[in-house]
Amino acid sequence: MPAGQSSSASNLDRERYVARFREMCRIREFETAAIAASNEKLVLGAIHPSIGQEAVAAGVCGNLRRDDIILSTHRGHGHTMAKGADALAMMRELFGRAGGTSQGKGGSMHIADFSVGMLGANGVVAANINIAAGAAHAIKLKGEDKVVVCFFGDGAINRGPFLEGLNWAGVFKLPILFVCEDNGFAATTRTKAMTSGDGPAARADSIGIKSETVDGNDIAAVDEIASELIDEARRGTPRFLVARTYRLTGHTSSDPAPYRPADEVKERWLNDPIENCRQMLLTAGVDESELSAIAEAAAKEMKDAYETAKASDWPEKDLAYVDVQDIGDPRGGAF
């Protein structure tokens, strides 16, 4: 379904959705550059692209404040960028260079930026769910006016932390929104082949956390429901959102995804969330030249970030043990 069908063109907040379009373009271009860097062996370790899922990141994070908290998965570039992280610092992090968000020590699967409330991506499937519940509980105990958003994929619902985290949030009425990006695959396996029952929403509902399901490729629909659920979660009512979407690339940058029929992928490209948003804005009267300029600016920004990161220095060796524990450098005899 093309984006915008949840809102009439005449009533569309053009400025809001131009901003969402810009963010989605930036995420797409960042990951395109990251894949190129991986192919050039500038990135060591796996890159997990979220190409095709940009509307979820932009639509949800666009409704958060800077001091709100998010946690993500190994597929977390889009969430991190949409939360406000600097693209150059992120690219340097992927390249393991000085000036990265974690001085090059986290890399793609563990990218974090506390300055914008991004507590970290996590390479262990579902592990971020319990961390998010803990962060939300801390917020409640401190009486802060914040909310936590936890992103994970549909494969994560089959792991223990899913039950533990949702149960804890429900028992203690925590300020948290769980967002399941349901792209139909757990790595290289169709999730439905490995999931009993009616899926993510049914499991959340069974724990007493009310769920909503949305077309994750419709930026207007995602934005609207995310705004509503985030407000409810901020007031101490944990909520659950299932965003139906599709990963248009392989599981990693090196995965040709032969397990998916070519016709299926071709058809899914026709529901590209960025193109959906572009068509919605054109229908609403936004000039095509403005949208083209936004797309071109995003491509230039990420090309520049790529080249600058590539030319950046390696971190100083003494930084290797900094920040690895909260009581100082482990070489200092703390133990």
C-alpha cells in the first residue's frame, strides 16, 4: 500500500514528512556507503543493512526527545541515525577510527551514542530487550519524564529475554515501547517456519501489553501510531508495536540471499518506503525538485562521511582499555 493513505494529501503536514523523507534518505545513503566500505574491506565484521525498513526508524524516532532512550539490534544504523547521532562519527565507528561514537571499539553491531540517548545496538538477538526494561525501570524509580523504545526483529520473539522483558515491563508498568520490526525473516530463515502461534502481537497481548500493528513501509501510518504509543508509554503504560516491513537486502552486506525468490524481492521493491513517501509528498504538492535536492544532499553527505572516515586516524592504543569498566582502566590494579 503506498504511503499516505492513512492521511489525506490536503491535511498532510508537509514540513513534518519532508523531514521524515530526509531522514530516510540519509539512512539509505549511509547504509549504501557502509556496504561499499565492507566490500572495500574498510569495515571488519558484519554489516547488517536495514534497507527497506527506514520508515520504522524515522517514524518512531522522529517522535522522541533527545533525552529519551533507545536500544537496538545488530541492524541498528537507522535507529541510531534517526535518534540524532552524527553520521561521520558513526562512519568512523564502523571503520574503527578515532572520532567514532565509541572510538572505534564498538563497530557496527554495537554502535552506541549516549549523547543522544542511544544506549547501544546488540549483537545478541533479544538481549537488548532486558536492558531496555532495566533502563525503563531506572527512569521510573528516578521519577524522570522519559520513555524507552526497544527495537528488535520478529526472530527475537522466540528467545527467552522477550518473555522476561515484556513481563517485567507489564508487572511494573514501565515507560517503554517495544517495537518489533517484522520483516519476515530470522537471519536466513522465514520466521513463520520457526514461530508457533499467531506471532509477536499475540504474544504481547497474552502478557497484558496491548499491541498495535502497522504497515511499516507507510511513514505516515508509522509516525501517527508511534506518536500515540510513545505518549502512552511515557505515562507508564508499556506498549507494543508490530511494524510489518521487509529487508530488501541480504541478512548481511555479504549475503546474496538466495533463500528468497527473485520475484518476491522485485515485488517488494515496488513498496519501497522512501519511494512511497516521495509519492505521498508529490501528491501533497511538494515540488519534485525539492525532494530530488534532499536525496542528492543525503548522498553527498554520506559520500563525504565515507571519504573523511577513510582518511581518519586510527585510535591511540592507550584508548583500548578506557571505558571498558566504570571503575577505571583494568590495568590500574583496581582488582
